[in-house]
Amino acid sequence: MKVRLARIAAVAAVVFATAATSAFARLETLRIANYNVENLFDATVNSPTNPLTGEPGDAEWSASSWRRWTEARYRTKLAKLAWVVDKMKPDILVVEEVENAAVCRALADEIERTYHWSIPHLAHRESPDPRGIDVAILSRYPVKKVSYSAKTGRRGLLAADLEVDGTVVTVFANHWKSQIGNAKENARVRGDEAAKLREAMLARLKADPDAVLVALGDFNENMDGPAMAESLRAAGDRDEALSSLRGDFSSIKFFNLVGDIPEKERGTYFYARWKTWNTLDGIVVQPRMLLPASSGGPAWRAGAPGETAAFKLPQMQWGSDGRPNAFRRMRKYEAGSSGGKVADEGAYTDGYSDHFPLLTVLHRASD
């Protein structure tokens, strides 16, 4: 626990150093985070039927549904998530499982109202996902261009060019197919989604080999899974990614910054059924961002290995295994799992999300 907290503190410490600099000083560090916020829905039934898919819409997110979802609980969820985001203070935040643009703006408003700093810029598109959950990008810096592509029933790939202190940072937001259902079909879909991301990143690199490219998301697969390792070709080893630069363009390997985190500390999701940790979330960069800051290359470089962490403060953890402390309606077996009296089945756990965020720090390259 002490090692983990020290790693988190090292990543977060940059926050205060940056805040102390002059507003006119050149930006030297950039904090980027990914967070699956687990079903961030408002309490208004906007559409009982999803118009994009014909599937049931957001009616389950109401006071009369089995979720017992109310405005008060929605506001509590926003407050809890804002607390986590404030502790990370990212310049760029990619989120998964948001209902729409309105809940993203509500989260940004909660941060500004409670913690007095802002992350005002938003990139979002409605997805054809059957559950009505989307990905989005929140940023302290202006969004200059947005592209989005999706197939029916999938969350799609959202890309945004951000103008960051005279540079362009391209962020790709992802939420790949889950592992629920037919395993073979799900793996095929994730492989397709990974191939689409690789195609989009390579197209950017072909136009500009020094493009700053960061792909974040809930990939629903560990870093050594086939979609990540084979279809996207994202290595978990720095030397492997860097050595790919010596081959032809098509052989380029990206780097998953999760590879910098010690194996015992990189878990972001806990499968309760099998009691196993998984790293379903990731932050992937193009390999030239691993070059030393003093050499030619992209305007922003990946930080040292100790500057990427699964963000796990004690309040965000639950139980003896330290799994993510979620904010959700308890079932009887969950309510009584602590060994005490079984709580009201309609009560909510006093948590945040079923995923831990990932946080990394990029550094400005030398002129």
C-alpha cells in the first residue's frame, strides 16, 4: 500500500508545481487521465427507447425503476466523481459510460463549483450503443477538431485535436466490446475495434511522424490480450516499441503506458466472480513519444515509468482485496457481504466507480 500511494503521490505532485507557475509561462507538463465512471446517467427519462438502436433507452435510470435512481443519487454520484477528478487534476480527461454531453458538463460544473478550477472543453458524440453509454473527452484546452465513427451497437472511436499551449495533442477515446456474452464474438469485435484505432493512428503518423497521439479507454482486455497486442500492436515494453521504429512503417508498435506500472499495482478492475484483478483500461502512445525530451520528435513525451499510475486512494477501495468501491444499488448478497446485518436492498454503496482511473504525465520536449 505504501509503495502504491507513493507512486500516486509522485504523479499527482506535478499538479501543485504546475499550479504555482505564471499564467504566461510555457506549459511543461500535461496530465492525462482515463476514467470509466460506471453508468453516469442523469435522473431524467429522455428516451424510453434508444432511437439509434430500438433497444430500451434510459427508463431504467429513474426513481420508479429497479435502480431506484433519483436526482439526489445522481447529484451524489457527480460529487463523488468530482472528488476523484479533483485529486488527479488532469488537463485532459477521457471518460467512458456517460449518458450524454449534459452529464459531462454537469461533472465539469461540479468540479468548478466545488473545487474552483475548470475543465470546460468537451468532445462528445452520441453513440449507437444499446445501453446508451458514450465516451467523451474533457479538456482544459480548446477542442479544435472532432471526428467520430461507429457501427451499430458499438460505442465507436472518438478522436479530438486539442490546442495545448501552441501544440496539437490528438486524443482517441475508446470503449471496446465487453467480455459479457459470446467470448469468441466479443474477441472478434474487439479485434475489429483495435484495427480501426491502429488505422486511425497510423494515418496521423503518415501525415506527421511527430504527431502527439494518445489513445485512452476501457479496452475490456488486458494489455497482453489479442486485440491490444496483435490487432492494435501496442507493446507493454518500451524497448520493443522503440525498436519498431527501425523497421518499415507498417511494423510500428505503439506503447501501452500500463507496462510502466509494476504488475501488482496495475489492476483497474476486479472480477468479483473469479476474484481476479484485470487491467482493462489503458493509455497508449505513439513510439516516438518515448524518445528523450532532448532529442528531435513530438512536442510531448511520455514521462518516466514512475509517472503513470492506477489511481487508487484508500477512499476509493473496498474490502480486504482493495477492489474499486462502486456507487450502485446493492443486492442482498452485496449488502451482507461485509458479514454484518444485511442492509436495505434498495440502498446504494457509498463509492465512486467499479474502475480505478489511470493517470499519466507527459513532458514538453526541449526546443
